[in-house]
Amino acid sequence: MEIKKLNIIITIGLVAIIGILVAQLLWTRQAYNLEDRKFNQKVNIALMEVVDKMSEGKTSFTENPVQIVANDYYVVNINNEFHPSVLEHYLKTEFTRFQINTDYVYALYNCHSDQMIYGKYISSHQEEPSEKVIKFPKHKNLTYYFSIRFPDKTTYLISSLRFWYLLTFALIIILLVYVYSIYTIIQQKKFSELQRDFINNMTHEFKTPLSSILLATEALNKQEIVKENSKLQTYTSIIINQSNTLNNHIEKILNIAKNDSAGLSLKTEKIQLLPFIQEIAESMKQKNENLRIEVSVESNTSVMADKFHFTNILYNILDNSIKYCETQPNIIISSDKDSKGLYLKFKDNGMGIPDKSIPHIFDKFYRVNTRKSDEINGFGLGLFYVKKIVQQHHWKISVENNKDAGITTTLFFPF
């Protein structure tokens, strides 16, 4: 079902982006055509003003003297003799007034030689092209006329629409990024499914022989010969303890795999912090004789949490503080409040964490590379599990090094 939903979302997103891109291309084309018509209108009006001034207002045309022969070619009927320098003056004046800022070339018809006389290339950059030949065909029905050509009209129109083209280019980039992101997501999803299936199969395969080891060891521990021999009892206790430790690691891996696939279901309830923490602290002290835990939490403080997973969070935090301490473990658990929420802090006297490793300690399978880490068994899943549970409760967790020794782990419960 999730795969179907993902495919539907991907398809809808892809169709939407392609639709927007197609619409943008159509709008850009329409904007270009509109700009072209606007340019032709400005040129037509400017040339009519030139005709009017050159004839001193005595024009008597029944038709428009300006004819658009081609997209960039205009023929203007003067119906009277004129001088090229006067024409050039009025062309520059009117084109400047109507903000026609592109290069153009004009030519005049000489009725005596029956030829078009090349006039001048007028550049907006004050530069004349050295090797540019502009053709001006003759007009059959006119006697006194001149022609105007805009060789760079297309470039001029495109430059005036550069915002539209930049927007289109940006949409194309977005489409490519979207396609690449979808491809990456699909690849990551396949990899995640393979990884989860491998973990599930591996852990289930481990649990069967591990259960047999525990059953056999417990049966062995009940034998009279073992009960009478303290060394054998020690060995069987080691086997049972280490088997239970391994079983806890396997359960943790299974819980994480389950959380990745379907998410853990939380059953929240109101928990009084002080007795809850004290009970866990006493349990940890029974396993570690040298452990010292000081609890400084207000008696009326409570939180809404899943009891089972919240217990695991506290056990993981305290267990790490004990394992990564090279002296007698000393842990101070305190609480603090402000307008935002409740802060539950765990301060230990351990060996601390390198600053560069702190941002990664909650990553899956990550373990800080120290001498102590090599001596302690683990898969780097404890804090990853803690982070997952904290996020599902909508809490926050942070870790910082103390000034003297050890670290302080802070759980934040927003109001």
C-alpha cells in the first residue's frame, strides 16, 4: 500500500512539474509574440513620425506609408525627394524617443539609377560591423522611398525576455533535480528494504541457537556437580549473562527494524518522574556495586510517556555512563523547568566524547573510536534507538561535554 501511495505521489508530482514547464514554455512563446508585435508597432509609429517631419506635415497618403515586407524589413514611402543626412537625423531622433535600442540599417532608392543605395549601419553601441552585408530588394510600385532593416531583431527581443527564459531554465533544472531525487529515493528505499530483510533474517537465525544455549546452560546449572563446584557455577553464570546480553542486542535490532518498517506504537501514560527514576537507579546499583547515583528531581514532576520505551531510554543513558567511565561511576540526575518545558539532565564523570563525534553519536551503527570502545561489546544501536523513541514522543535529546569530566545528556519535554 505504501509503495502504491509513493508511486501515485511521484506520478502526480512529475505530471505537475511537466505541466508547469509546458505552460511556462507556452507563456514564453506568447510573451515573445507579444513583444514582437509591440516592437513592430513602435517602429511603425516612429517611421510615420519620420515621414511626417520630412514632408513638413504635408502628407496626403490614403494608405499607411510604412509597409512591413518581412519580419525585420520595413519599406517607407516618402513620395518626395529627400536627403540621406536629414533622414538619418530623424531616424535617430524618433528611434531614441520610442526607445528602439537595437541596431538598424537604412538604404534609399535612387530613381535615376534604379538602384537601392546603401545608407549606413546605425549601432546602439556606436560600432559599425566591418564585414556585414545587408540586402535591400527594390519595391516595384514606389519612387521616393527608403528601407529599414533590423539585423539583430531576434536577439533584441530575446534579451528583453531574459527573465522568462531564466524562469524556464530554472523550471527545467527543478524538473531534473526532481527526477534525480525520485531516482535516489527509490534506490534508497530498495536498499533500506534489503537491509531490513537482512537484519530480520539474521536476528531470527541468531535467536534459535541462542535460546538453545540458554536452555542448555540453565539445565546444566541445576546439576549437582555444577552446584558443588564454584568455578563451574561461575562459568555457567558467565554463559547465561552473556547470552542474555546478546539476546538484548538482538531484541534491540528487531525493535529498530520494526520501527523503520512500520513505526513503534506508543502507549503513553502519566509517569511520576521521581519514583520512576529512583526505581531504575536502584536496579542499576544492584548490578553495579560501585555505582553512585544522585537523584535531584521535584516530587510533583510528571511526564506523558510510553513506560516501556521510556524505561529503555533511561537504562541506555545510565548504562553508557557506567560503561564509559574509567573510575567509580558517579551520575547526577536533575530536573529544571522554564517557560518552554522540562529539562531532565544526566551528568556523569566518564571519559567524555570528542567534539567532532558528538553530532554522529545518534547515527545507526556509529561508535566513537576510542580505546574504551574497543573493550566494550556493542553494535552502535543504543543511542540510535533512544533518538528514535525521543522523536516519536516529540521530545528532544542533546549531549555536551562537561568542563571537568564526562558528559551531560539532556532530555527536553516541551509543555
